[in-house]
Amino acid sequence: MARKKNSPTFSQRLADLRTRALGEESRIPAFVSVAFVLGLVGLTWWGVPKLRERLRDQTTEALASDVGGAVSYTELPAWFDEKRQAQVTSRVRSAVGDLSSIDQTRLSRARDAMLSTGWFDEIKQISLADGGGFLVDAKFLVPFAIVRHGEFDFLVTPEGRLMPMEWKAGHRPATPHYVAILGATEPAPGAIGDQWRGADLAAGLELARAIASEDWFHLVAGVEITRFTAENALVLVTQDGGRIVWGRAPDDRSVAEVPTETKLATLDYLFRSNGRIDAGGGRTLDLRGDLVTLRADTRTAAATDTESIESETASR
């Protein structure tokens, strides 16, 4: 007769239930961990390209909107003030427009725009700066004198190139000191930067350059060139209204006149002696001969311009 199989006791069934329960609990966290890792992988696979795309779009937008255009310089002459700098920057900004700062044509456009202002002889180097601006190493044209023609005073370089500034005759600023060339026969050039024509003007500027380094240069208001063509005579007009007949252009040496060095020495002596280089208004010194002569002033066709120079300097 077979033995009857014993049924599990209550305590055994309880222990079996606890064992199965613990096994299921251990499998749940494992499943959750695997799902979490798979989720991260999926998010990374989907999200990283989107993030890169968004960053790329933002960068492109920033570059496209970064038109900048402010111009800074490695070196600036004292006369090139903030007003003139702002004018150049405005011209450059108009030229580059809304081009991205990574567009290489910005450099060539900026260079051409700067040269078109008439303030520069050469742009040696131009490079991109922070904020979409430009850093410029430039050779500036030098403002030196004014040429009075008609109703205007035109600013020119020492060689006579037209610069981008003019004033109504007699209204140029007191500083800096620009000597006035009076009686030019040729009109102003048609474009900024062009050479002003005329042998008379060239001679007047040559004389102005020859005396520009003298201590008494500030006393010279103008160089009258009206008599140059007919008489080969240049005349200095002083701040005090006096006139000094200089004669030929400094480099035009002739036995008919004392040399330039002698004329300069005479004016130096007068300046050291009494602080002036003329004999006062209404009288004219003549430096051309071995003896300096003094006579009453005789007006020429340039009298109107000369009187204007005298009146404007007297008011300063």
C-alpha cells in the first residue's frame, strides 16, 4: 500500500509565497532600468542633431544681423576729429549694408568707401574688428591751405589736391591755421582728391610750404597770386593787414632777385626784432632787391579778396 504524500504545511506555503514575491520585485527594477537607458539613448539620438541645428541657425542669424561697420584706426592725426571719424564710419556702414561679418567682400567695400571720402591717400591695411567693425592702418591726406575761388574757400593738401571740406569765403575756422591762396585763375577740380590746376596756384602753394616751418608762419593770412602770371610776383598778406612782395616762387632762382634764404632771413630778423614781419596795414615791404623797400600799398585786382582776408583776421 503506497504511502500518502504529505501536504505542505502553512508555514511552508507562506515561505514559498515570500520567495516568489521577492523574485518578482527584483525583476521589476531591472526592467525599469533597461527602459530608462533605452529612453536616454532615443532622446540623445533624436535631440543632439536638433540641438546642433538650432545652434547653427542662431549663429547664422547673429552673423547675418552683425553689420557693425564702426571704423577704428591704428593711428590718428590730431586734426582728424570725432566729426570726421563719424562721417567716415557712416560712409562705410552704407557701403557694407547688411552683409554678414564673414563675407569677405565687406573688406573691399569698406576700403573703397573710405578712399571715396577724400581724407585718405592710402589704406595700407584693413581688418575685421570686434562687433563687425574695421581696424584700419591708413595714410591720411594732410589739410594745409585754402584756395579762395568765387564765394568759397576750398581746403587743399600741400600739393593742391582738393579735400572734402569748404566754407563760404571768409568763414573758415580760426584754428587750425590754414593760409589762404588768393586769386587762383583755375576753378576747383571736379572731384575730391583731384589736383587743382594752374601754375599760379602751384607757385603760391610752393611759397606756403617754404615758410610753413617758420616761427612767424601764423602771422601770414594769405598768399596773393594775382600778379604771378604777369609779373612773376607772389605777395604775402599778413594778419595785421600788411603786404610783403616776395617775388618769384622759392625754387625759381634768378639773378634778378635775392635768393629765398635772404628773404627768409629778412623776415626772421623783423620777427625777432618786433614780433611782426610787416610794416602794418596800408604799407608794402618789397623783399626782391638787395635793399628792402617800403612803400604805400598799391591795390591790385585781388584787392577784394585781400580786404576780405584783412577784415576776417582782424575780427579773430
